[in-house]
Amino acid sequence: MEMEFKDFLIKEYRISEKSARDYVGRLNGIIARGIYQGEKGITPSMNAAIKREFPNSKGHYLLTLERFIDFQLQKEY
């Protein structure tokens, strides 16, 4: 799944391979901390948990989660 998400990011957002790998790393951190568990949207508690767990991220973790959920929803269709 990581490879699919990385490829999606490169194609959809025209970012570099390294940037896409950074997204995958951030996503793994979000999942490892139990913040994301397959939801189809970002809940207020998820948003708060991301801000609490990654206070210096400048919004990168939230953006990562938004793009991953978008990726998951597009895969369903």
C-alpha cells in the first residue's frame, strides 16, 4: 500500500520521489500512534491528536492525512 500511496502522490500532486517518501514516513507515524484507523474523514479528535503529537510539523502531518484519505477514497471508485 505504501508504494501505491507514494505513486499516487507523485502523479496527483507532481511532487518528487523524496517528498513522496516523506509523506509515507509521516503517514506511518500517524498510524503507529493510533491516530488514524481507516476513517473516511478527519475528526476533530484526530486533528487534535495530530497537533498534540506533532506540534512542530507546520501542518505537514494533517496534510499527509488529508491526502491519504483522498487516496483511499479514490481507490474505492
